[in-house]
Amino acid sequence: MSAAAQASATATTPSWLDLVRRKVEGLSYGQVYIVVHDHQVTQIECLEKTRIAPTRTSAVRDERGE
């Protein structure tokens, strides 16, 4: 997309849509909620999750039932 076309698209894009785009681009795992009241976007919520790989010792404990 050319710079002029991108500037034109940005000028017509609602600000809330740009904010949602930035929130989604910043997430590895999580959810973005858009809250609407009276046909208007009023709130954007972002829930980010951090995934931690289980260690080998906790996997062995789970197999033993501990």
C-alpha cells in the first residue's frame, strides 16, 4: 500500500479500530474485548496471558498423583 493510500485509510479509520489493532498486535496469548453502548464503542479491555511451560519435576509429580 502506498503512503498516500495508507494515510487516506488511516484518516477514515475510527480511532477505536486503531487501538484494537495495536492491542491485538501486542498480544501473544490473550483476549481483546470491545464494549458497545448505544451503537458506539465505549470501552476496550485487554486480557493478556503468560504461558509458563511446566518443569520436568512437576510433570513427574502429576504422573505419581502428588
